[in-house]
Amino acid sequence: MTAEVVTMSREDLQQRRRELLARIPDERVLRQRAREHAITPDERDVLIELEEVDFLLGDDG
């Protein structure tokens, strides 16, 4: 099995982050609710992808 390599520019990653943030009302609230284990599966998926994008951007999130 081979792995697929996807290359994204910094601008692509920033755009993806904006798209993810548009799917939630407030990032701070989402992160707090995640700490309290009170998020939906969809919110969890958004949070995971946000953390991945932040990692690739070199942000602490």
C-alpha cells in the first residue's frame, strides 16, 4: 500500500482553517466544550482538523 502525499501551500491551509471556523459558532467555546467532553461528532471532526491545520501552520492553536 502506498501513501498519498498532499501538498498544500500556507495560503491553502489558512483558507481551510477559515472554512472550518465558518462551520462552528466560536472556536474558544468549541475547545472548552471539548475539554468538558461535550461536543458532537461533527464538532470533534472540525476540532481534529483544526488542530492538524494549526500543526502544519506551526501555530499552537
